[in-house]
Amino acid sequence: LLDISWYTESMRAGHPVEILHRHKLQEQQVNEAEAVVFNIPSYACQRRTALDNHNTVLTDALSLLAENAELSDEDGRGVAFRRAAAVLKALPEPVTGMTQLRGLPCLGGHSLRVIKDILEDGASGEVELTKESERFKALKVLTGIFGVGVKTAERWIREQIHSLQQLQDSGQTLNRAQQAGLEHYDDLNQPVTKAEADAIGEIVREAVMSVLPGAQITVIGGFRRGKLTGHDVDFLVTHPEEGREVGLMPKVVSWLESQGFLLYQKTTRNSYLESKDGPARPASNMDRFERCFSIFKLPEEETRGTKQTETLTENTPEDTCSLAANWQVKGGEQMKPAGHKAWRAVRVDLVVSPISQFAFALLGWTGSKLFERELRRWAGHEKAMSLSSHALYDNKQSRYLRATSEEEIFAHLGLDYIPPSERNA
Ligand code: DCT
Ligand code: MG
């Protein structure tokens, strides 16, 4: 039988796992000679995690339980499953037996049970039950609507709303984001391809260059990490001269709107002020850059690279995607609108950063979400520093540490540099 009590010990942040491991092995006089035992540092930001991993059956199962926990407002449990999945993602080969996992960090009793079930029976009962649960399915459908969070979805479920059809029939009042989310539900739940991301990159470049020549645009998020698909496309915009970026976002948005490229947008203003906000509260706030959450209308010919000269300002009747006319649901299944539309809706996030904060913004917005969380935890717990997407503050020296590249930030944090393609924790 598996003794898991000491795995939990090794989960504690910052503990020298290998030493603990060796100590326990001696204590239990376990003969490990025949098993490959992996040696993995405990923070995801200390590890190289490529896109592909050797244990997808296990990592998919743990990720599903993480998602279920997050959808149930149990973030602590969600993070525990995410950390466990991330450790398995970093392993150099497939796990074949439980003894190989001895001494690995972040594998709690619950995660180990799931892994054991899968290794022994080919599946985990808990994962299968979760997948089939009406509540999980309803939460996925409802939070799959852009603008709908866990709280709203839970309220609707309490009111017996489990499907898009039931939501439509219920007459619930939807805000502007949710209306757009519902209207473009199918498109927004279809993964964005690299080709589409590139096409949108070209449009964003044209927009930015026409309102501020000399500005720089960088793709961030999953596509910067080398992912082939994503749920959205994220861009970071800056200008080499500090201050020139001020007021840029409304101009970019106006340009995009005038060309008919935006189906929805909401811009939040930059509210970060070092003197006021740092260093006490910068840790995880992503929202204080000038930021635009949008839904792009991406014409088919942009992706095919056969762009026509006319703009999309004039909507044809079938372009105008009114909820009543164009969004039909039959038998709980969403139907595609009648007729062919020559464009598709894509979620796009734009962030503007002053050049002085660019390296921090780039590092903070490249992800993965867990990698970012682990970087901040490492900074706080191991280095007494506060890292945000704006700055790095050293609590011992009581000063900000400046950086003009991601490499410098890793160095300040005492970490080996990990390139974006290996931040897929
Ligand atoms: N981010 C973060 N913490 C959050 C949300 C976002 O650190 N709570 C950072 C990391 C990734 C980046 O912002 C962009 O976010 P997403 O687009 O949600 O993530 P992604 O990795 O780009 O995933 P996807 O490919 O699905 O878009
Ligand atoms: Mg993204």
C-alpha cells in the first residue's frame, strides 16, 4: 500500500525535496534500484516545461479536476491540482508506477489517488464522474459565454438554467459583454489557430502603426509560448520613447472600429502608479495597464492572405448578427446561423505598457497562468520580493529592481532563464 504522508511534507514551499526524499528513503529502507526516480524542483518557474508532455492522460485528468475546482470557486484545490499536473508535465518520460513518484514535489494525497487509479485501472472514477456531472457540464457551457464568470453561472444554475436554450428562454438580463458572448458563442468556443492569430497580428500592426509610427507590437500569452491554438490572441504594445504610449489605446480602438474590425470592445485605463500602488499591493493585479478586451471580426480572406481592398465598415444584412435572427438553438444544441458568413469572431486582448515596465509586462503576460503564479510565489517566499507585471520590488533593500529584459528579471530572482516555449507549466 502506498504511504503518502511524507509526500505532503515535500509539498511545502521551498524545502529541499531531494534531501527530504533521500532521508525518507533511508528511513523506510526502500530499495529503489530498479525504478527511475525523477528529480524535479518544486517551483514551476525552476523547471523547463515544453508544450508536449509524456503523461497527457494523467495531466488531462488532473487538469479536469483543477478546472472543476475553479468552476466551483475552490481556487485552493484548483491550484493544488494545477501544480500536480505541472510536475507531471515536466517529467522526461511516461510514469509507469507509483514508486517513480516518490519524493516529487506538489503531489498531494488526492492527486496521487487519481494517478494511482489511472495507472492501475486505466481511468479515474472521480474524473469520469466529474466529466458526466450535470453541474460541471452546465458550468462549462455557461462560463463558456464571454463575460460570464463562475458567480453568475452558479446563480443561473440555482435558477435551473443549465443550457443556452434555457438561458435564452429565461429572459435574464445580460450585460453588453454577455450579449456579445452569446451572439458569437460558437465562434468564440472554437480554438483560434496560429494562422488566424497571425492575421489578427497584421491587422493590429496596421492599426497601431497608423496611429503611432514607431510603436512596437509583441504577441504574448499562449501564442508566444508556441501554442498552435488558443482561446484568444494577446498583444502587448509599447513605444521606445517613454510616455509616447499614453492615450494610444483609444486611437487604436477608433481605427479598428472605423475599419469595421471590432464586434465588441471594452477598454480599461491604466491605473498603475508606482508611488501609490507599489510595493504593497502589486502582486497579482493584471488589470492596471491600459487594456482592451475585444471581439474581432476576422474576415476569411485575411486568414487566407487574399485581402481585398474594401473595408468592412458596411455590414451586409447577414453580417449583422442580431440575437433573435441569427442565434438559434434547437434541442439544447447550438445551431450555426443560416447562410455562410465570410468572417469569424475572435477574442483579442490588447495591453499597452510604458517602455520602462515593458520587460515586466512581457514576462507577466506570457504565462502560463501557473508559471506566473509560481514566479510570484518564488519571489515572495524565497526572495522576499514582490513581482508584478509592472515592477519587481526588493523588500529587504526597500527598492525597485529595474530591468529591460526578461533575462534580467530572472537574474534578479536568482532563477535560470526559461524561454517562453518552456513556460508551458
Ligand atoms: N495571466 C495570468 N493570470 C491570470 C490571467 C492571465 O498570469 N489570471 C497571464 C498569463 C497568460 C496571459 O496572461 C494571457 O492570458 P490567457 O489568454 O488567459 O492565457 P493563455 O496562456 O494565452 O491561454 P490561451 O491560449 O487559452 O489564450
Ligand atoms: Mg491567450
